[in-house]
Amino acid sequence: MEGGLEEGQRKKAQVLKERGNSFYVRHQFRQAIEWYTKALDANPVAYDVWTNRASTYAALRMWEEGLADAREAVRINPNWVKGHWRAGVCLVNMNQHKEAKEAFECGLRMSPHSEQIKQELRAVEEHLKTLPTSAEEAKRQGNAHFKEGNFEKAIKLYKESISLLLQDSSKEEQSMRAALLINTAECYRQVGEYEQVVETCDRAIGTGILADNRNLKVKAHLRRGLALEKLERFNKAREDFRVALELEPTNHIASTGLIRCAKANRLVGGSQ
């Protein structure tokens, strides 16, 4: 028995894994995920299958899912080199280079002669050298990219700036964190990622610091309202526009957004 698993169940899991492999090599990744999932249902401690599914998620650029699977693999078997390597690859593509460096270093400690991991680690270290070393500098670079319309780069730099701020920071730094979140939300809005706008504005509003900063509070509710309108959640959008108008009664964006949502809501029978 393996980890309390009966022999018949283990063999079943192996068959399901091999079925997943057959789809993977044909680049039929959705089907591969389906069969790897069945294999994991049969044998949840099969760390090699967790990394197989992580690799498949990575092929679909589903980095967060791939990272979760890679981390589960190394939780089950901390010495599983492929799990650390796969986690590092996912983290690089999620622009979490410091965490990726740690993952590659873990893998390299277990497999010191792995040229693949050495190469990945060198690339991450070179990238880290190019990153700003202060939150202010990262924000400045992010603002410059925003003005040039390079919204994806701006998002990365705003996130880097946030990561450089201390968790237990001063009121001024907390205000800066909220402003960075609101800037990030606007970048997401510019590229049409409206769910991300809502999520990021939720985080900004949830900091509590906006109660003392009317300008930031107006921006957060406006941007969330505009995103909710695009997502056809008209009632929630109207709530945000109303808050913005209460804070700034002459705000044209909020007043016209409120009118649009009222009209749209009538068209859909007020169910949104």
C-alpha cells in the first residue's frame, strides 16, 4: 500500500494518469486536466500527477492553478525537484520574481547539477537587478508607463511598489498603497479586465484609509462603478456612482453613469 492506498486503487490512478499523459503529448490540455484530476481523485498523494497537472495548467497559461498544484506536490514530497521548478516557472509568469527565486533555489539545493534550474535562476536574478528598490521609484516608473499607455507594464510596477511597502506602515504609506491599488484598477479598466478592476477597488476601499481621503475614495467608487456597469451589474454600479456623487456632487462621470445604469436597468426589467 502507498500512503494507505490499496493496490487496486493505486493501479487505477496510474491508468488514469497515463490517459492524461496521452492527451498532454497531443496538446489536448483540457482533456489532460480532466484525466489528471480523475487520477488525483483516485490517489491524492501522487505528487508526480500534481506536477503533471501543473504543467498542463501552465501550457494553458493558467499560472495560479499551476502554482497551486506545484505547491501541493512539494507539500506532499518536499524533495520533489520538479515541483519546486514548476512553482518557480509559474511564479515568474505571475511576476513574483522574488518568490520564484526562492523556489528555484530550493530545487537547486536538491539537484545542484540541474542546468535547467540554474538557467532559470540566473534569469530571475538578472531580472531582479532591474527592478526598482523603493516603492516611490516603482510608482514613478509605473506612472511613466501609464502615461505612455503601457498599462501591462504599469500594473507590474504598481504591484512591485505595493510589495515594497511594509505591512505595518505609516498612515502616509497606507494612503500610498490605496492610491497604487486605485491606479492599478484604472490600468485593468483600460485593458478591459473589469473583474480585476472590481477586485482591486474592493481591496483599496477595504483598507479603510479612504475615509480620510475624499479624492481617492471618489476615484475608487467611480472606477469600480464603471467596471460594474461594463459587467452589467447595474444596481451595484449605481451604488458606487451615488457614493461618488455624495462626495463630489459636480462629478460628471458619476452623474452620467447613474443615468446610464438607470436606463439599462429598466431595459433588463430591474433584475440586475
